Amino acid sequence: MGNQPSSIKVPVIGPLVDQIMKKDIRNSTGLGVGEYSIPDQVKRFANAKATKNARYLDITTVYDGSGFKGKRVLITGAEQGLGLELVQEIVKQGGHAVQAGRTSSADLDAVAKANPGAVTIITGVDVTKLEAMTKMTTELTEGVDIVINCAGYFYGPAESVGVGCEGHLNFPQELLQIDICAVGPLRITSSLYKAGKIKEGGKVIIITSQAGSCEWRFTQNPTPKPGEEFHGNYGHHMSRAACNIMGVILAQELKAANIPVQMLHPGFNRTAMTQKYAHIWDIEGAVEPHIGCKRVLYETLKADMSTSGSVINCEDGLRIPW
């Protein structure tokens, strides 16, 4: 077709797009413009302390878990870490927790034993295996009110191309993270919905991460000097970004069934998954999983159609941008 004639002026649409996006943010999520979390984790935590943000610093000042009484909640990856804490808190509040995962654990078995009739454990559910979805829906004899997609995977070694240094990339592990963290929640949720296992008035929660924000990469992944180690963690960030776009599309479709889909960044939790960052736990305000789980459950109870399809930071309740 050739080059565009020089006489034709191409309009500058940046400001217009910005206005449209701001309007869309207000209308689709109920969150006003500017109600975004701070991308710098250290500054975010410091700001919370400086402003004495009780909701951030002590979730128990606002958390009321009584809304889980009588609710059935399916959780993937509940045999350890944050998922296990979710089970314990839901049961404590009078709910019924269903673990759907590859295995159980001594800790999860102990919770089930201590709370007879309040915990269902379905094993053999690998979120990357389609055949496991049939097993899950078959063994799930009753529907659930809430689905919490909590299973995740974070590859250990830091990934980078290596500018002035060797670098390290593991492509099979990158694909595995995408399969677990992005495609996995879609397998779980779609299988439950098609099997009629999500009750009327139910909701879907997807535990994602601030790592999926493209905008925040400019802050959280600063350009290294040649020869410096760069924590690009390509697989981790790609998997969470893929998870977020999947969640938006799923929210759009399930809106027709009046089922909200809420993506949640659980905050920085001191778990085995974040152990590689233990040296910055204190300065970035990482919390124990039993605190992190209350943050997640607080936002879970709040989630509805007004925020469906958005990513919320459970630390402060504010939105995380794409």
C-alpha cells in the first residue's frame, strides 16, 4: 500500500485514550481515578506507617470473617502456605473449606481431623492436567459459593538475559509457570462452572500478583548497569500478566452469569514461595500467612460485580494498574 501521504495529519490520540481509560476505570470498577497502590514496595510500606494506615498495618481492625459462616469455599493449593491459612480461617468462621490440589499435607490433615465435617480434601488435582478437572468435579458432591484459585509456582533462580554477565533463562520453567498460574485458574474455574458446581450468587477469586503489572515493571525492575545481576524473573512476570488478562476476559464472560471474577494481589507474605526474598521481608512489610489470609478474605467478601475484572492489592485495598 506504500507510505502514508505526508499531507494527511495523524491525530494525537494519547490524551484521548487516557481520558477514555480513566472514564472506563471509574465505570467498570467503582474505583476513582488515582485510587492506585504505590508501585515501590518500600515506599508503600513506609507511607502506610507514616500515615498510620490501620487497614494496611493491622487488617484485624477492619476484618470481619463472619460472612463465611455457612459458605462452601473451594481453594486450590491449600495444603501449605497461604492456602492452608485460608482453610483454617474459613473453618474458624463457620465455613466449609474444600482443598483441590495434587496432594494433602500433615498440616492440612490435622486441620481436617480437628474440624470433622468442615474440611473436604480432594487430591490428585493438578491444575495443568485436564483429566484432573473431571476428577475434581466428580468428587465435589456439592456446589461451592466461592472459588479461590490459590495454587501457584515461582521458579527459584533469578532469570535474566545477562548484559555484561552470563545471565540465566529457563524456558521450560517459564512455560510451566504460565501453565500453572495463568491457564490453571481457567481450567479450574471453567470446569467448575460447566459442571454446575458454582452456586447462584457465587464468586471467583484469583490470587495473582503485582508482578503481573506491566506498568509497575518500570519501577520494580529498574534497568541494571552492565555486569550487574538483574532479577528479571521473566517466567514469573509473564505468568502473572497472562493470569491477569485471562481474569479480565473471564470476568467479561461470567458477567453474563452474574458471577464476579476478582483478581487479588495477596500482599507480601512470608511463605516458602517468597523465601528467596527473605532478606527484604522486613523493609517491604512482609507479613505472616495468617495475617495475609485475612487480607485476602477481607477483599474476597467485598468482591462484587462493581470491581469484577480488576486487580486489587490486598495490603491497602487499592487497584494495581495493568
